[in-house]
Amino acid sequence: MNGRIKDVGMIAGMVIAWTAYYAVSKYMVSVTGSPYAAGFLLRMAALVFLTVQLAVSGGFGELFRQGKATVILIIIGVFGFLLDLFANLGYAAGGSLGTGTALLKTDVLMVNLLTVAIYRKRLFATDWIGSILMLVGVLLVLGLDFRELAFRPTDLFFIASAACVTANAFIIKAAQDRHGQKADTISYYNNFVVLLLFALFAVSRGDLAALKPSETPGFWWFVFLGGLAQTGIYFFYYRNLRRHEVWIVKLWLLLMPVLSCIVGVLFLNETLTTMKLIGIGVVLAGATVILLRSKVHPNTIQPKREDA
């Protein structure tokens, strides 16, 4: 029972942290006018939290004793940056929000396919049904009109972003399972590499020099909150990847739009439309199918591992 409660808490923490980060990130991009400057500021704040976390836990010294494993840690950071870069390029090239949203969510199906093709894990029909239900439900919650979807060559940027998200999840899990890397070490390297790359782009474009934080009330408080949310993502997401299969973790992240919708209705005066209600119901139906996996296929559950 304690293990199940911990699982629920870790999944809930991951979804909440990621939802908060996306909300703050979207706001910071709008007030700074630059996704690179916003990314730099939020990752800089996260660096402070991560440094304190490692200093308190006594793990800061391990950052400098990684040897050959440093390469895979840097690769994780590069993919972390690329997934943001490709998505931004897709929107900058005139990609529609609806098409971009749909294509970015294909990482869920990519993860399922790689789980079967490369890792030789068996996914049952119920797993695919649950995955597709949750994906369709999320698109409904986001208000996507399937009739308006149209593919253009520049939309390949969105697919590239989804591919980077997918690849990074498996690389992170490999770093943990095969190379014995701790979640906090991976987090620090990832954040630092992404921070450097955001800084490079922001400085070269003059975005940092153009910042006017005094014109935005509570500017630095939002930076603080975004950095804290990013730190929470690192903490919960990486530990969940160690405890569960990648495809399971990615599916639970589909609950983010549902939580965002609920927050919008409760605190931002947004309207809960019939389509959104249907979408929430479809997402929850898919989640129920996944949750029943242990009962439908009782011999497929593998023991979980704790983070080192």
C-alpha cells in the first residue's frame, strides 16, 4: 500500500510540476518576447535550486567524478534543448497551433513503438487502446478541431521535437539503468547544458539586452516560480522514469492538459465546454484501461527499482 501511495504521489508531483512550468513558461515568453531569453531565465533559476539541493544532499562533489559518463549526460542536455528549439522553429515558420499540438503529442505513440521494436517489451491491445484514448481525449481537451488539421513541410519541425522528447526519455532511462546515474546528477547536467545553449542563442540575438523586467509586475517572482517548477520536473520525472517503463510515464503526462483545464476553470474564469468535458471523460477512460493492466494481465508487472 505504501508503495502505491508513493507512486501516486510521484506521478501527481510530476504532472503538477510540469503543468506549472508550462503555464509560467508561456507567460514568460509572452512578456519577454523571446523563448530563448525566457528559457535562459527559468533554467538559471532552476540552477540555483538544483545547486542548493545537491549541496544539502551532499551530492555536489559527484558532478565532477563522472568520467566517460559525462558524454551521455551532455547528450541528454543537447536533446533537452533541441526539443524546445524544433517546436519554436515550427511555430516561427507559421505552423498552426492545432497541427503543432497534435504532432507534438505523437511522442506518446513513438514511445510505444520503440518500446516494442527496440526494447522488445510486450504491449497488449488494452495498452494501445488506453494510449490512443488518452491521446484523443487530450486533443479534445485542448480544443483541437480535427477538420482544420493540415500538414505542411515546416510541420516536420514538430515531429522532430516529438522525436527528441522520445529519444531523451530513453537516453535518461539508459543513463540510470545501465550507467548507474542518479536522477539529481542527470538533472544538473541537463539543466546546465540547456542553460548554456539558451544563453548562446539569447545573447547572439540580443534578447537578453532587450529585457525590461521593471515593466512587468512580479517579473522575478515568476522567474522564481518557473525555476522551482523546472526543478520539480527534474525531481519527479527522472525518478518516475527509473521506477516505471517510459511509455507509462509518458501516458501519465497526458493528464497535464486536464489539470490545466481544471485550473483554468477554477481560477482563470475559463469556460468548461461540452467538448472539454467529453475530452476529460475520454482521458480518464484511457487512464482506467491502463490502471486495470495489472488485473487484466497479472503476470506482466515487473518489480520497481528505487532511485539510487
